[in-house]
Amino acid sequence: MEVIIRQEQKDDFESVFQLIEKAFEKEEYSDHKEQFLVERLRKSEIFIPELSLVAEIDGKIAGHILFTKLEIVNELDTFECLALAPVSVLPEFQGKGVGAKLILEGHNVAEKLGYKSVVLLGHENYYPKFGYERCSKYNIKMPFDVPAENCMVIPLTKDGLKKVYGNVVYPDIFFQ
Ligand SMILES: CC(C)(COP(=O)(O)OP(=O)(O)OC[C@H]1O[C@@H](n2cnc3c(N)ncnc32)[C@H](O)[C@@H]1OP(=O)(O)O)[C@@H](O)C(=O)NCCC(=O)NCCS
């Protein structure tokens, strides 16, 4: 199975909308509105076109991942980082490594663009295999009332989180 990971194009928007809807359909912890979140984020200032990626298998869009701009703020500094949200793979293609390819290529592109870290809210068993650690380890606080194990962060470079701590600030657009 050849999986091509590439930047999302305008022509992909409709397939991506449907794929996200299907991917999250049976997810217990989902509000089933992630496809609308992606539509809002694409039109926002925090959107980075190079970091909206699709996975194509035999000409079909089977997966999508989006990283947007975010800040970690403390009394002294503001640090630019990325939010990974959401990542979706069509149910019939899940468990075949497509999600992993999207995450790893996303990290690759993000690092090349100069981003130093990624935060996310997600399944505690999935993301650690890519190097994600608990935000609490770095004294990074998420604005959500969720278990600490679901709040994760990864440095994209060796010193990506050096001296970085504070509150993660998600723009309002995430909550509309
Ligand atoms: C989560 C998701 C993107 C993973 O993509 P995928 O292509 O199925 O994942 P991969 O094939 O790369 O990885 C499969 C591995 O992840 C594990 N995994 C997949 N989904 C998981 C989940 N929801 N929780 C925990 N582990 C999960 C599998 O057990 C498998 O483990 P293994 O490598 O040890 O065998 C995909 O399952 C999906 O779209 N789920 C619905 C939407 C969703 O929940 N998105 C994430 C929001 S945090």
C-alpha cells in the first residue's frame, strides 16, 4: 500500500471534510464537529498551509492532519509553538500506519519551517510512541479540565522546550 503524504490543496477540502466526519463518527470523546473546526482554522490567521497535510492512497484521501499556530505564555515570555488538531484516518484505513506517517511528516515539515514544539490533547496511549510527553513534565498548562495524561507536548529539536513553560493559549476560534 503506497501512502503519499502531501500538502492539502483546495480540491481536497470536500474529501477532507467527509473523512474527518467519518473518522470521528464513533469516537467517544469527540463533539463530532472536528470537520467544522478545520474549516474555521483554514480561514484563520493561525493556519499554516504547509501544515495541513493529506494522506493519499490509490488517489483517495485516506487521512488528514492539521497543525496550527499557538502560544505558550508566562510572566516573562511568549513562545510560539504548534497545536496538533485534529488528525483523522478513514476507518477502513486505520491501524495501517497512516496516522503515524502523517504525524512524522508533519513534524518534519514543522521543523523545517522553524517551529520548535507541538502540543496536543489526545489519547494517552497513541502519541507517546512518537515522543510526546506530558505537558506537566515541562510545567506547561493546558486550558482544559482534562486528565494530565491527555495533555502532551513534544520538542521538535533538542532544545525545543528549553526554558519553555507557562500557559498554552488556544485562540477563541477553537471554541466557536
Ligand atoms: C487516531 C488515528 C488518527 C490513528 O491513525 P491510524 O492510522 O489508525 O494509526 P496508526 O496505524 O499509525 O497507529 C496504529 C497504532 O495506534 C494505536 N491506536 C490507534 N488509534 C488509537 C486510539 N484511539 N487510542 C490508542 N491507540 C490507538 C493502534 O492500536 C496501533 O498501535 P500499534 O502500532 O502499537 O499496533 C485514527 O485511528 C483515527 O482517525 N481515529 C479517529 C479520530 C481520532 O480519534 N483522532 C485523534 C484525536 S486525539
